[in-house]
Amino acid sequence: MVDILKYSKKNKIYKFIITKILRINIQLLSKPLFLKYNIDLNLNENFFYEYKKKYPLTKWTIIEESGLRYQSNHDLNKLAEMNEPVKILEKILNTEVKKNVLNLKMIGRFKIKNFWFSMQKKNTVHPSHNHPKSVLSGVYYFKIDNNSGGEINLDLESKKVKHAPQKNDLLIFNSNVYHSVNDYLGKNDRIAIAWDAIYTF
């Protein structure tokens, strides 16, 4: 996959082709963005626990004093079980989100590059970080005790957003936006799916 934003930064020739010939406004790809939807990806809860049983520790999993913050490998988009959820998300990216960010008629499309899930126990957090190797990122809350902490904080250029997630919430934001997660206080596991997308042909 050709990452259009990445190639536009490589040299002046790529940038000229992308911006002048293909007329893709790469500046709009970095414009501060925060969108929220509520959808149902029709996922099977057993998948997550079976995956964790098969891969109990990954390089992304963190062991904290308060407990285990499990994170799967970042290539779930290659699994057959995730084909339909990825298609649903990419459809939203290339209709609703593209309409907000660019123009539906503009050459190119958003494509999910990485796809993973995290499973949090009570009193676990996620420190501030961003995803610099993509254009858009997002999180989908599959399982969560509502009104039980675990708010996500996003540091947009013009404002700070604090969102208390509910089941089936889908949040989409720029990958370069720093974000963190407050203490989760729920009694049940919180399962969230995260993903990164690039803009490509």
C-alpha cells in the first residue's frame, strides 16, 4: 500500500505529483479531527478470550502493579474473523469521514493498516501516546461497564476532549493526536478495538 501522506514528505517530486497532478490536499489529512459514532460490529466475544488464551503475552502487553493491560498483536486485520468488521470501518472512513476530511470525489481512499484489541482490568490506565506512522486512528468499545471511568483524553490543537465511552462507541481522530485513558473502574473486562489507517490508492 502506498501511504500518500508519507510519500508526500519524502521529496519534492512525490509532493508535486500528489498535490499538483493528483490534486490531493495533503494538508487536510492532518487537520484536527474528532468524530464519534455508535455502531455494532457484530463481534463474537469468544474470539477475544480465545485469542488471549492462544497468545497470553505479546510484545504489546504491559504488566502493571494494578494488573495486566493485555494488548493483542497489531495484525488482526489479516484474520478471517475480522474481515467484516474491517470492511464496515473502512466503509465509514471512505464515506462519512472522507466527506468531513477531504472530498468524496478526491482520488484515493482510507485503508486500515493495523488492527488490534486491548483488554483492561479494573484500575488499569493507558498513558499518553500517539500513532505517528498513520493518518487516522480510532477505537471501538466492544465491551465496557458504562459510567465506570476509563475516559479517553484527546489533545487536539484547539481543544482538549474528554470522552466517557459507552458500549459500541466508535471514535475517530488524527493519528498524531496524543491521547490517554483514565483509570477503568468497572468490574468486568473492558475490551476495546483500536486501529490505524493510511490514505492510499
